[in-house]
Amino acid sequence: MNTFRTRRPLLVNATQCLHPTLILTDSGQRKAYPGDWIIEGENRERYIVDNTFFQRTFAPIAWESSSEGRHYGS
């Protein structure tokens, strides 16, 4: 198995769950538990990651306006 890194930053919106929540994902309905993160990607796909993985993988960024072709974030 080889290890790969994405070629561009992946910008997502993320919300940490405070109570058990059901969400619809590409894989069907899933349950998020307190402490889990609900991630929404570029194409509005949604998925759940646990807090340990989230803290290792994602970092907050300061949002700045951009004149680039695509808009990311809220």
C-alpha cells in the first residue's frame, strides 16, 4: 500500500455534534454522536468523522474573500 496526499487543499465546512443526530450521506442515513464532526464537502456531500481523526486531519482557517473561480465556505 502507498501513502498519498491530495494535490490541493480540501476546504470543508465542519460542525461538531452536541447531541445524537441522524444525517443523510452518500452511503445512506448515518448517526453522529456527541463529539463527532459533520463534514460538508465541495459538492455538498456529507460525512461523519470522529473527533480524534478530525483534530489530526483538519485545521481551521481564517476566511478571506477571493477572486478565484470557485467559492468555498459559508
